Amino acid sequence: MKTPLVPRKVLFGNQDYANPQISPDGRYVSWLAPSEGVMNVWVAPRADLSAARPVTDDRLRGVRNYGWTYTSRNILYLQDKGGDENWQIHQVDVERGRPKNLTPFADVQARVLQTSHKYPHEVLIGLNNRDPQFHDVWRMNFLTGEKWLVCENNEWAGFETDDDLKVRFASRYEPNGEVSVHAPDGDRWKPFLTFPKEDAETSVVLDFNETNDLLYLFDSRGRDTAALVAIDLANGDSTVLAADPRADISGLFVKPIKRTIEAAASNYERVNWEVLDPEIQPHLDALAAVCDGDMTILSRSMDDRWWTVEFVVDDGPDRFYLYQSETRSATFLSAARRELGGYTFANMKPVVIKARDGLPLVSYLTVPAEGAAPYPMVLLVHGGPWSRDAWGWHGEHQWLANRGYAVLSVNFRGSTGFGKNHVNGGDLEWGRKMHNDLVDAVQWAVDEGHAAADRVAIMGGSYGGYATLAGMTFTPELFACGVDIVGPSNLITLIESIPPYWAPALQAFKDRIGDPDSAEGHKLLEERSPVNFADRICRPLLIAQGANDPRVKQAESDQIVDAMKAKDIPVTYLLYGDEGHGFARPENNLSFYAVTEAFLAQHLGGRVEKAGSDLENSSIEIREGADQVKDIMQRNSDS
């Protein structure tokens, strides 16, 4: 008996429940859930969760980022327009309703920098309304909307602030690639510390303790992986609190108000927590008995009596609980996607693959629940590239495995989380060693009997989209087909068209990708840009792009489509007019996955769910290859 097809709407429609947060006073629980088909913030009294109601009323893209203020009545949330990432800050009183836009400025990006229990009605925000390249720091009363300037910014990439709503440090990228951190000194700034170029991606200032005399940071200076370090600001002494020789410290459990670090996490193949404060151990033991998965604490009340907790597993939806610390008891809140409980999913297996030069690449393999290996395979490449793949629920892995494909995700060099040598190993290696790592992973999958050599696709978004285009041009015979989502095709125009507020980090982009302003760098970028080798493409390619993408602009997809058309090479090009860097509206996701599923089935031979109504209410525009889309959708309509 064949495993049932899991409907795309179950996998990629709106989540039923996401990001539950306890209010600081413990009276309310909030979460994200659909309201009339659009994700909004819901709130309920902690003692009566059945009385939940939506407190926001978004009807377009849905709310994705929100958080409580210390009034325990007001929530702040962010929203942009059509994926342009010009975030506006809104606030809503959960008892009275009536959301209010606090930063209604056109073409301005707002950021929430700091809330504080000491000033519950106020917030520090960043605004680039004076200069698009730099965010000034403002202090705002979010009840009245009154704001006043704290720090005009003409040079800094970011700030570190404290619970007194004061700017304590500012950081910037130096021309030599270092990151320098400075402290205010009257009207000037004095140097505090420097992260050398090789540590710039793996080191960062984090936060302070309650008394603001202890500074926490992730620090890879003098070691490969980033450790959790505390600096005594009175005498400058530093102490290593936690470290893992294989992976960076990347997660923390922080005690409310006191802001002491209770546990620190690293993630090599899976998350591992190191306990620093023995008082938290009984709670971790109690939670470990609740669910077999990787656990994280999402929020805690100020008195630390109430927590919201998330468990991640690889073969089912994330699960959320409300934890009572006094009784060490957990109450189930919801699964992220409730309908998934009616289906059986595959396990995601961590594997460590050796690259051709011996570099270990932590990777994740999911294989179908039925059928015999070798399988057709999709190499699913993460974005960033300064990001990583991790173990847990992965909707695309499960979707593809359910359709009959093995799925492999690889933390190629340049990925974060595995120390500075791993991430810096990707510098100036786009389309070369970074791509070779992916090629080596495919060869491993073939050699191990997981993948059929002639039926491997490459697919990914952002950098993963670039990797797809690199695969189709630099190793054109390796992949049976490719799916590029918002991927850059021309590295020169990519760097030249970054959003203005990324300008403070421009030198880091040049150091890691290539410098178009030097003759050598310009030549390197030309050699690594797939658009210049479009004539090599000999396998089917599907491209999807958001028209409002501020990071990888539409021109990146237009360029390679035009280059292919000039060579009479077929291409299928999907454009979404109301999306940016990736797709937020579920209607658009469903249409994209419906087309992609049929595309992969035609070229790899997997199973297909009928398109049904999945293209309805989407902004999908088939710019090129409309006949091809209709053909493959019709050809697979009865599968």
C-alpha cells in the first residue's frame, strides 16, 4: 500500500499555531494563528485559553514578528509592504484593540532595539529616515507616539543598548575587514574591543546582566569555534562560560530580569545544552520527560513562574507547551500544524560527508518511506550563505520525500555554526569550493547508494538559488534539472544593488564574495556569475522571483532569463508581484510548490498531487514558459 500523498496545503498553508509568548506579568498568552485566512496575533488569559481572540487585523501578508512590552498590555509587531522589508512598527493594546502604526514613513525601515521593565511604556527604535544607509537611535513612548533622538548615526552598523535604554556600544566594519566596537565618551567614541577579520562573522557583543557591569559576547578570538564569554566591565577580565570544539555556542537560556546565563547551546549535528546554573537543571529534566525532541524556551514571565516552550522533532510538527516552574508541570498548547498528525513522515538523518580536501560537512538526509534505493534526489541548498541547515522538522524535506525523492541538505564551507575556519573557508569561493562541496555531497549520495546519478535535481533560495544557477552552468551535466528561488545570477550587480542600509557592511560583502572595484575582484566576480555562462545550460530550469525583493532584485532573475532567451534555451520563469525575498503569502507558496512539484515529476519521475485550486488567489505571473507550465501541469493532472 502506497504512503498517502500529504496535501501541499497541509504542509505549506498557514500554520495553525506559532510563537506562543507569555506576557511579562504572566496574565496572558499570545501566539500567531490564522484569522480569516491571514496570520495574526491572538491573545488569551493564561487561566482561560479558550477565550482567545485576535488582537491584530492584518489582511494581506500576515504578522510574522511580534513581542510583548513590559506593560503586559501592549504588543509591538512589524509589517512591511509586499516584501520590501521597509518594516513599520505597530503597537496594539490587547484589552482595547485598535492597532496603531508608530512609524508610518514611506521607504523607511524601522527596527525595535530595546524594551525595558524599568521603562515599561518606552522602547528604543532605529530609523533610517534621515539617511537611508544608517539607523539613528530614537526613544519612543509607544502609547503616545512621542519620540526623541538618542543618537544620530553616521558610521555605525549596529548598537548595543541596556535596560536603562542607553546606548552602551556601537560597532562598525573597518576597511581592513575588522569589526571595531566603541563606547560613548561624551561627544566622542572610544575604542573598546576589536574582532579581527577572521573572527568578524563568529564574534558578536550580546547583552548585559541586570546591573550592567557584566557584558556577554560570542567570541572566537584565540579559538576556532565561538565561545560564550563574559567581560567584567569594571576591570576588563574575561571568562569563558561555555565552549564546544566542534560548533559555535549559538543559543542561551537567560534568567528574566537578572539576565544571568543559565545554559548555553551548541549545534553540531543536533542541539546540545550545557548547563551553567544548576538551578535550571531540574526544569530541564522535567521538560525532557514531556517530549522527545530538541527543546527551547520561547518566553518567560518576569517572576519566572510561567514559560512557553517549543519542542522540535524531525517527523512531525513543532509542539508548544505552557510550563509552570513551581510545579514543574507542562500543559500542551498546540502543534504547529495539527493536520500533520494524520500522516506518517520520514526521519531526518544527520550525516557527516568528507569534502575532497577532507573538510567535514555536517549534512542532513531524508529518504522516502517506501521504494528502493537508489532514489531520485533533490539537493536542497540553504540560503545566506552565512546560515546553516539543522535537524528538525523541514517541510520541504518531508514534501519531497513523500513524493518519492531522497533529499540532501549540506552545510558547505561558508555555512555558519561550525567555527570560523568553516565559515571563512567560503571567502571568495562562490561557484568554486563552496560549489565543489555540493558536488562532493552528490557524489557521496550516489556512492552510498542513496541517489540515482542521472536523476539529481538542485534547488534552493537566495544563495541556494545562486547555487542552483551555478550548478546549471558550472557543472551542467551533473543535475537533471534545477529550481532557483530569488537567486542572484550576476555577482557584480548583486553587490552594486544592495539595500542602502546594508552599506555599513559593504566591505564584509566584498571580502567574502569579491570586490567589483578592483580589477582582480571584478574579474573574479565575472567568472563566478552564472549569467555569463548561460549558454552552458542544457537541463530544464525553473526560476521564481519576488518583484519587490530588496536583497536579490528582480533584475537578477531577468538577466539570466534574457541571456537564456538570447541563446534560444528554454526556461520557466515565475514572478510574484506582491512578494519580496521569499514568499510570505500561503496562496503564493502553494502555487509555487504546485508548479515545482509537477516540474520535478516530469524530470525526476516522482509522485504528484493534482494542482486543484492551488494556483488560485495567487499573484503568480508566468513570464516565460507558460506553455511548458500548462503542459507539465496537464501531464501530471491525473497522477
